[in-house]
Amino acid sequence: MAKSRAQRKAERRAREAEARAKGEQTESQAQHDTQVPKSGDVAEIEAIEAGIGAGAREQDLETPDTPKKLSSKEEKRRQKQAEKATKAEQKKREEQQLAKRQKQAKSERQRGGVIAFLASCVAELKRVQWPDRDTLLQATAVVLVFCLVAAIYLGVADLAVNWLVQRIL
């Protein structure tokens, strides 16, 4: 017979009480002892605060990897530089794409109207994702079944309306 959660919990507590009585460490205590109580960042901040509380200057307590605080003007200037660099990169990409399109359009304009149309049709057909055989058969079956259902529905509706009109007249 399966034990309930309360029964399992009671058995675990009894085992822990026996282990405590014998002076052994229980599973939950061992797991608790291996848990990290706080992160390194929190410990570092607490150590700095304790040092400041003891009278040390904040500059003396900083570690070498502490990030330097920037003034708001410097931070804004760096943000603007980053935005300018992003915009310049985007503008460069757009110009490259535009040049590429113009080159393609120029090569297509050199041909005659009909030949250019046929060339663009071939280029468009190359981009088409053609269905495989199974997908084609499935789509065809769906269309035929839908046409059959629509024909039956319209035929029955026609017969009903025709019968109703004959009775009225």
C-alpha cells in the first residue's frame, strides 16, 4: 500500500530525530550546509559597508575589478557615440543594398520589354517554394472534397427553393 505524504514526512522526521540523538548529520542538514548563503557580489558589498562602518575610506576598499563610475555627461556622450556608430552602420548597409538593387535594375533595363518580363518570370519561379508530392496530393484532395460538398449543398438548396417556389405559384 502506498504511503501518504504525511506518513513519509513523519518517517523522515523520525529518522532525523534518531540521527540527531546519535550525533550524526541528517540529509537535510548536509544539504543546508552545502547551500551558498549569499552571492559573491552581496558578500563584497557587505564587506565594503563593514569597512566603511569601521572608518575606512570607500576608495581604499574598492577592488581592482570594480567598475569606474562615469559622470552623467560622459555617459551621455558615450551613448551618443554608440548611437552615431549604429546609425552610420545602418546607413552603410542601406547604401550597399540600394547600389545592389540599382545594378540589378540597370542590367534588366538593357533587355527588351518581353525578354525582361520573361527573365523576371524565371527569376520569380526560382524563388517559389514548390510543394512535395504528398503535400500536392493532400491539397488536391482537400479542394476536390470542398467542391463536392459545395456542389451538394448548392444542389440541395436549389431543390428546396425550387420546390418552395412551385408550391407558392
